[in-house]
Amino acid sequence: MTDHQTPFDQLVAGVVKPGLCTHCGTCAGLSGGALAMVETDYGPLPAPAGDQPVTLPDDILSCCPGHRIDYPGLNKAVFGHLPDSWLSGNIHRIYLGYSALPDIRREGASGGVITQVLVDLLEQGQIDGAVVVRQGSPRAWEAEPVIATTAEEIRACSQSVYRPVPVNALLDQMAAFEGRLAYVGLPDQVASLRKLQQIGHSGALKVDFVLGPYTGTNNYFGAIESFLRSNGVKSVEQITRLRYRDGEWPGHLSITLQDGRTLKAEKFHYNYLIPFYVTRATLFSVDFTNELTDISVGDAWSPRYEGLGEGFSVVIARTEKGEQVLRSEQERGLLVLEPLEAADAFSMHGHMLDFKKRGSFIRIGWRRALGRPVPDYGYHPRHLPLTRKLVEVVISGLFAIGRTRLARFAVRLIPIKILGPLFNTLRKTWKNLSKPVKRKGLGQYEIVLTGIDQNHHLEKNTQ
């Protein structure tokens, strides 16, 4: 940092302006109220909240996932060792699971596991509150992070929210909270929290349990606005209720309007908006399975389960503490858990693991070659096949076209009843065509460490 640059100046120049902000909210949470996360077309970004000077810690960039996440160092800090698998992080045990309580299972995005764990931790007195995201607050189309202190409040925060929500903006509230906390966050938010725990932030140290969902791509809120426009709705203020994964698993987008209409789109049909509104941060993120949690949860994408509805999840216990929680709830009839082989869990998400573990590094490499700032993760793949790079030309080309104004305008003109099924067919066709290239060699994923532990410069995954 130069003499005339404040830590906030450095953050803006190195992360916000280059488009690397992950919208985690850490800087706002560390600013003592001087920064607010302000909604923009490119997600919530930090901006001065008033006339007071913005004072941030000198080492703010070490906690900013848009700048650096030292995965080797954080793995050692959290788990005491490097992961056996660099595809999915440290694994204590893997399950196929869901909540044994039908209403919690039904309310969740898939199996209701995270909600069930949080409610039980609270009722057993192991925590006094949970950091979660509440959809529909402060307005029906918005979402905000909250500290839930009752089972009812936790259950009201069930479901996935497919837009950036700055969870770590609550750090001041976490520091002031009287009691112990559980925390639910996306991979970048969890990584920042783990770094803050490592350096002793008082709010982060109140967190005893860290949980999180698998996270592939996320969308800017413009995706919802586009969906509304394609249905003839001009303003988000007409929304009275918004759910991203409503109804029977895998769920559907459901938007209720002031005039009583409810607009719906199947999950895989609504995904047609991803190429047009995907966040920059998720294109550069390399963590799909939320590797630094105690417990991470993802949808069990398999024909065996998808046809059954109800909701099934892949559940990874990453720590002994996380495993004890799951085992206790299973023994008391709160969770249904069946052991799952790592290879089976891998096959359910091979496409997205490749998108993160190879695709993101290819995209980062191209950006670096253009002389633009890139995030540093403390490691990179040893080898990226030329064929995989050629596939990425197609993928990134679609994203580049999709984010143009012309493409976004055009997609609003096509009804989802046409575009949704068409996109889903094209998605399946592309996955089948690209699968041989995207899966080839992924099970022998080799990485080079560039972080704290260069002595172990080569790690090989044999999942």
C-alpha cells in the first residue's frame, strides 16, 4: 500500500473496480458502520455510508475473498492438515440424507438438512443464535442476513437464495451478540470468516459451527427483473412473495404478484438466465463444495433420487464436530442418513466440479494474461488439457455474449414456456457432448501449492 492509499482505497482499486468483489460484506462488517453494501446492477458493493472517514484494518485484503483465499493455509488452520481431495476438500464422512421431519424437509431447498441441524443445535442449547439469510426482508423481493434466535426464525430462513447477499456485513452484530453462534454462508463468505477466526476477530470467534451449501453459480438480481419483464411485469415492487426453490424438490421459482397472479418456472427452466446474469465472482470461484465448513450440503443430483421428489441431499461432515452433530441427530430420529461413497458423490456433481476446479483456473489464467487483477487461492492445477481449454472457449464465449445489453434485451422477448424447455434441452445436449472432455483426468486432479506450504508442492487427488 502506498503512503497516500488507505486500506479502503486499496480495496476499491484492487478488488471493487476490477470486478472481483464477491459481495461477502466483510469490509462493511469491519468498518464500524462507515461502509454499507449498496445494491447495484453488479450485486451489492461497498460504499461510504455517510460523511465519516472509512477506517478498515490494515490487513483487510487478507480477509477479502475477492483478493486472496489461502486454501492451503486455511485448511491447516481449520483441519490441521491439507485435504486428501482437492476436488471436494477435507472429508470426514459423506452421507445421502434429509430431515426426518416432513415439514422441514419440504420447506428446504432439497432435504432440509441445514435447517434441521440449526434448529436442533438451538434447542439443545449448543448455540444461542444462527447467522442465516432471510428471503422477503426488508421487502418481498429482497433478502438480508440476520441472526436468528428462535426455531421459528431459523425455519423462516429455509431455502436457497439465488442472488448475492452480504452475510459478513453482520460481523459487528456478531461481535455484540451475547452467546454462541452457528453460521451458514457461501464458500467465499465462509473462507473470510475462517480467516477472521484465524486472526482473532471477536465476532468470528463466537461461531462454533460452520455450515454451508454447495455453490455453483449465482445470479445478479437482474435475472429476476428479466424474468418479470418477459412475463409483462415492469416493476419488482409488484412482488408480494418470492421463493427460488418452492414446492416439490427440485423445486421451482415462484413469484406472487399484487394482482394475485403467481409466476412459476421449473428450476432447470429458470436456469436459462444463468448465461445472461451469472455473477463474476462465481466464474472465478474455485470452491464448489464449501470446503472450509464443518458440514456442507448439496442436492443429490441423480436420476435415482430426482424422480422421487421429496428432497435428497449429499451431506459432507468435514470435522469430527460436524460428524458428532449428524450422528446425534440421526440417533434421535431427526435426520435420515445413509453412507455414500465419495465416487458416487463425485459423479453427482462432476460437471460443476470441473467448472470450478479447471474452468475457473482457465478463466483466471486468461484474465491474468490480459494484465488484469485476479484472485489468489494458494494453489493451481498442475496441468490443464488443451481440449478442456477449447471447451472453455465455448463456455466463456456464451457468457461474454450473454452479458451484453442486446442479448439481455432479446432474452426478455421470448416467453419462458419456449425458452425454458429449449434451454434445458440444449443444456443436456451440451453436457453429454462435453462430458468426455470435462470428466477426462478430473479424477486424477493434481495441484501445485503456491501458498504457505510450498514444501508439499504437488498434491494428487485420486478420488
